[in-house]
Amino acid sequence: MKIFVTAKLKAKEKKIEKIDDNHFLVFIKEFPIKGRANKAIIKLIAKHFKIPMTQVKIVSGAKSKQKVIKIQE
């Protein structure tokens, strides 16, 4: 399954807002330094879908706020 994520960095709290079935807003506290923001996004998505972090992978947009993420089932 592929989902489309818009990352909102430097937020006050970590949360996910669902826009529709495949589009999400992800709010994280981390700064985009040395991949910390991407790791936080992967961790939050894995927690949201109740799956291991190893099943979540950023397919495109690693250096962008717009990301395509693949969730392995």
C-alpha cells in the first residue's frame, strides 16, 4: 500500500491527521537534520498503523515535505 504524506516540521506535538484514505498530514517535532525528521515520520506512521518500523519505507521525497511512503503488508 502506498500513502502520500505531507510533513509539518517543528510542530508542538507529534500527530497524524488523515485527509482521505491515502493522504495524511504528519506533524513532528524534529528538524530535518541527518535524517532525524524522516526517522520520526517512519516511527509515527508505524505506530499509527500498528506495524513494525521495518515495514515502512520512504519511496520518494526523502528531502521534501511531500513524501510517498510504502507500507508492506
